[in-house]
Amino acid sequence: MRFKDERTIKDLISQMVDQNKLRPKLLEAQLIADWSRIVGDHIAKYTEKIQVHKGQLIISISSPALRTELSYQKNTIKDLINKELKSDFIEEVLIK
């Protein structure tokens, strides 16, 4: 027997995540877990800390030279991450 309001498990979980405002934390966890795949092993090796706060991605880089290089590529990093997460989750990238 089929009901009129049939939904998939995926849709129900997505609705629950949205209702409980869990999506930002899930996206942050996904970003941290996939960091080396998204930016590459070289950048990941020098990444000390990744934080997300109100749409800002704060990246702590241990290498001054790499920090300077990445500061010129903030928009590229933002676009790459948002494409990977399939969301406009990151609005700004800060390199420290």
C-alpha cells in the first residue's frame, strides 16, 4: 500500500537536519574531513587549523610563503569549497 505523502529516507533526514539547524555543522565537518582532497596534500600539510564562523572560513597556515600565496587565491579557494560542498556555505576566506 502506498501513501500519498511518500518520501525517501534521504528527504526525511535532510528535512530533520534543516529543522534542527544542523546543516552548518555537518558542512563544516565535511569540509574538515575532505580538506586534503579539496586543496591538495601540499596545502593540507601546512594547515594547522580550520574553523568556520558565520560563513567565514579561517585557515591557519604554518608556512609564511604559502600563507602569502593563498591570500591571493581566497576567491578560488572559496569557490572550490562551495562547489565541493554543493552549497554557498563559505562567504569569505581568511588566511592566518
